[in-house]
Amino acid sequence: MALPAPNLDDRRFQDLVDDAKRMVMRRCPEWTDHNVSDPGVTLIETFAFMTDQLLFRLNQVPDRLYVKFLELIGLRLIPATPAQVDVTFWLSAPAVASVGIPMGTNVATLRTEVDESIVFSTDDDLQIIPCSLHKVSSQTVSDEGPVERTDELKMGQSFQAFSPVPRVGDLLLVGLSVPVPNCVVRLDLDCRVEGVGVHPDHPPLAWEAWNGKEWKTCKVSHDGTGALNSAGQIMVHVPSDHESSVLGGEAAGWLRARVIEVDPEMPTYTASPYVTALSASTVGGTVEANHCEIIEEETIGLSEGVPGQQFQVQRTPVVIGAGAAVLETSSADGWVEWTQVQQFAGSGPNDRHYILDGVSGTVYFGPVIREPEGGLRQYGAVPEFGQTIRLRKYATGGGRVGNVGRGSIQTLKSSIPFVNKVENLDAAWGGVDGETVEQAKARGPILLRTRSRAVTAEDYEAITQEAAPDVARVRCVTAGDDDVDAGAVRVLIVPAAAQNAGKIDFPELVPGEETLQRISERLDEVRLIGTRVLVSPPRYRGVTVVARVIARPRLDKARVRADALEALYTHLNPISGGPDGKGWPFGRPVQAGDVYALLQRVRGVELVEDVRLFGANPVTGERGEEAQRLDVDAHSLIFSYEHHVRVEDH
């Protein structure tokens, strides 16, 4: 693997000549003829040429030697991790036949004058299956079973969806003609209000789908009925494991609306809504996509039939894990697939193994090594002379730029019949930039010292970062610090959460179970005997800034306010905030003076009149008392919660 080596001195011939002429002007102002025909200028150019050669040699050491040493101990740059997001494909009309969205379909954000579009690729096939209404039932908490309402609807009669005074647990059951996994079902309802006073944005209602074993919550992207209060449409996103099952003696793909408890401050049902008409249809589907672009059937070269060959792909970086790379070589019987490995140590001379460096995009085949007794050993098979080598498929992309906000994906890169538009209803998450050379140089001594054994806190952090490159930050807390018991360590994980103008949804900072499990299993392999390892997210201290600023004359106050809020959310950010933009430091307090300086640098702000800090609970939203300094525990981070900026005229 070739790591890029830095230039110790990037000056070139013309830079040296210009520097020398400027020095002549200061030291010897009498020398005014600086034309190339002047003998003195000829001497300057001669010495500049000699110095340029010396700088070229200088740039071969010592950082270059350090980087080459990292290669010798087997250190590789950690490649970028692609962001993930659920993308919804909307049909131009309700489906009457199955519509297929093939795996690898590219969707993207809008391209602007300053930003290129960010491309995502679907990682599975999607079938949008047409459906219709089959059965309708209702069930109250006092009923022994569901009461069928299908005949009443066919006769144009209305019925109560729930109990006369709805109670928690009352159900409205909707049976579809077929199960519709990963599809968006549109329910067209005609309802009338009977003294119902619920809040349409916070309804005491949850839509769920039956998967044969349990009811799973469905996302509702639109409710035009105001929680069954009026005629309208409801868009229900059905989960991937929806199945046909028998409920109440009827087989169907079942959905249900269930009355749930809500915040005591929010109104609930005072009387049951009446359903007069109900129909169902499929209007879209949702599939997961990754921030990458799939490249297919790329020829990377012809084999020379010798060991240790290297080939370069055209698009870098290569994403590891999303759209796994498949390498093939030609033969008389067709294409032969090879297996990707991490190293050649266990490869025999007949094993079709190769290594793919995702950062540089280089494909390596096994070398021949001379052994101490003088013989040669081949590690991995060698493609025969003249064979064509190709990557049948690989993915390129990844990085933090893929953590786009909700609704950012709006473009379908290829036309698909009956598909009207695409969008992401939730923000993308999990995108992490690849490791830099500076970061690799800092990790090198840890790798050399530990050889994948976790002893010190730095060992746990480095091994965790290798096991989960999709994690934004890692911090290890050892016994004696915080509340960690003797014989235990706590590894704090900050996931790569999606950001919109620096703002993060607090649930995004909770690591996924799969990530925590992967880290725990890896650390369990390398920990010392008797050490207990706890993997969890850190504690967060919410902070709310209330500020009043004066805008410069003739500037848009709304724009100034938006820029000020973005500056606050970006700076007071656990992932990309802080003084160095690498995340707010653990345990660093928030002070009003820092916020004054931050807002004063915002474009369009003439004067910062007032800044107030309030502690906040990001879960409950409860705020504390005003303060000029908010202290943070040693191993905790801050979280921006609902900042407020008031902009006034000069």
C-alpha cells in the first residue's frame, strides 16, 4: 500500500528565484537590473536550480521514512464509511401491477452552483406490490375479538372506530388483499368528527403491521385526516417483514391503528371518530441506500504472469462493505472469481487471493518470498500471462458528506417507469471520512506496541476505531475515572450522526445495537483476562443559547439569524464542533464569552448585545437556570438543544 508522503519544503525553482530577487531589493537597492540577461540574475537562477535539487532530496526524508515504516508494520489507512438512508420511491399513480426497483439504482441530492450532487445507490431489489382493501374490523379493550365492519362499509353505513370514549388499546384493523413489505400504503378515509379534540400533529394513535409474530410500528409520513377527524389520506410505510396472517378467521396482510397514551399536556380523544368509507392502495416503496456509486465490469489490466503484481482502479476511494468488490480473471472456461483477503500470510500458491486497498484503489496479488534456507515460497496464486483482470463490481464514495439531511435526496439518476419522485424521509447517518496520514501516524506506535492487544486506554480506542470505522469518536474511561469500577473499562461511542446546518437529532447519537455488539465482540477478543469491558454512549449535557444581536444596515435579518443559528449548532456540536472542528472536547465547559466571540464572527452581525446560557435535558426538554458558564463532567459531551437568536436592526 502506498501512503502519500508529505513535502517538507514545497518551494520550486521559480519560487526560489523570486525569493532571491526580493531579498536583493531589500539588501542591495542599488541593483535595479533584474532582467534575465543580467549576469547576477544568471547566478541567482543557477543557485536556485541547485537548491531545488537539494529540496527534492530533502523531501525523501524523514517523514517519508516514517510513512514507509508504517507500511512495513502492516498499517493501512482506514477507508471511508458510506452513509445509509432509507429512500422512498413514489409512484405517479396507485399501483395496478408490480413495479420493480433494481438493486444499484442511483438517486442523488440536487446539484447546485457550489455543491455537486451526492449519489446514493440502493443495496437491494424493491418490489412495489399493488393491494386493495380486503377486510375492516374494530376491537375495543372489552371485546373478546375483532368485530367485522366490511359489510357496513359496502352498504354505505358508518361505524365507530373505537369505544364511544376511546380507551388505550382500542383497535381499528385494516386487512389488505396481499402483504406489502417495504411498500407505502395509502389509506383513503372518509371520517366525521363527534366531539373529537385531538392535536393533529400529536395524535394518540399508532399504526402497526403484523409480521406473523408481533405488531411492528409503521412510519406515517402524512395524515390528512387529522387522526381520523376528517376525510383525507394516510400514508403508512409498511416494514420489510410484513406477512399474510389469519386474524379473526380472515387471512390478509393486516395493519391496525391503536389508541395509545400521549403527553398529559396534549389533548386526547373525547369521543370515537366515525368511519364512513375506507379504501387502500400502494403508492410507493422504501429501500435502504448507501452513499456510493456502483461501478460494474471495469477492466484494470492484463496479467504479466509474475508474482506481486499491482493494478489500479479508475475510481477511488473504494468503499469496503457496500457493494462488495468482486474480482475476476479470464480463462478458457469463462471468468474465474477470486477471493479478497486482508493479508497473504495464510495463502498458499494455489489460493486465488487478492488484497484491495480501498483508500488508494490498488489491487495486489501475492508475492514470492525467499525463505531462510534459500527456497522461494509463493503467497497466493498468480494470474497466468495474458489473462484479463477485471472488477465485475465495486463501489466508490463514502465519507461524512453523505450524512445529508431529511428531504435532501430528490433526484432519480435513471428513468424508471411509473416512478414519479424519490425522497428520504429521514436523515442519512453513518458516513465517516477515511483516515488521514496524520491520523495513521498517530496510530502507528499503538499498533506496533500492542499488536492487537488491548492494555492501555489508547489501545482500546485504536482497536475500537478499526472494528467500527463508522463511529465518529471513541473515548476509553479506565478504572478510577468517573464511576468505572476496578477491573473494568468503559468505551464511550459517538456515532456519525446526520447533521442539518450543524443540528443533530438527539436520537441519532444513540449507537445501533449491531455497532455495539460488533465492538464488544472485538474488544472481548483482545482484552486482558479479568477485564470487564462496557460499551455505551457518553452522557450528554444539553445547552441552550438565547442571544440578541444587532444586524448591519440593509441586511436580511432572517438570513443573519439563520447564519447565527448554524454557527451555534456547528460549534456546540459533539461530532464536528469545538475549537478544532473535530468535536466538542470531553469535559470542556461552555462559557458565555466563547459564544460572544463566535456570534461576533458571523457575517452580517454588527454587535452582540446579550448572550444567556441555559442547561437543558435533551430527552425531556426541561431547562435549568440561567448561567454564564455551564460545567460538563470530565467524560461527558454537550448537545445543542433549541438555540434562540433574536436579530434587531442597527
